[in-house]
Amino acid sequence: MIWITDTHRPAPPTWSLTGQMLLWPDGSPTHVRQQPFEPVGTGWEATAKVSRSARDGSRWLSLRLRLEADVRTEWEQTAVNERTRAADQLESYLRLREWHDDDLGVLYLK
């Protein structure tokens, strides 16, 4: 973990889910676009968008990915591939139910 000396906190994660393809519950594909992580509270948050096929093309739904410092530390200690773990969790999140709103809320990565 790289530490930023002026704030005494680790640097934000550098990985991104941009370009990742996942599946909706009905089997249709979704593509991910993610902004960089920014410090928020005791962790980091990144804004992301996922595509959803619609009758007239595709629409983009937004969400926030939240990663707490203790979760990141646990992932590093157990040599977890952070991008893969986050992608798996996002796909599970999308499969929870059919989304009809343009804001999918916050996914707290674990």
C-alpha cells in the first residue's frame, strides 16, 4: 500500500473496473465505466456506471463503489486480486433484483 505523507493515509486504489463486462440476471451483458477512487471517510469511493440494454438502445445506470481501509488491508494480506473481487461483487449486486432506477446506490465492497 502506498501512503500519501501529507494526509497520513494510504493512496487511493489504482485499479478500475472500466471495460469489465458482466451479466444482468436475464443474461444480457453490462459494461462498466469507473472514475478513479477518491478519499471518503475511512476509505475510498468511486463513481461507476453500468450499461443496461433498453428498447431504444442502451442506458447507463450509476452507482458508487465504496472500499473501506480495513477491507483493502484484508484483501492485501490475503493476496486477493482486488479488481476480480470487486467485479464479482458488482455482478452479484446487479443480480439481486431487476433495477429500474438510474441510481443503483452504493456497493460496499467486502
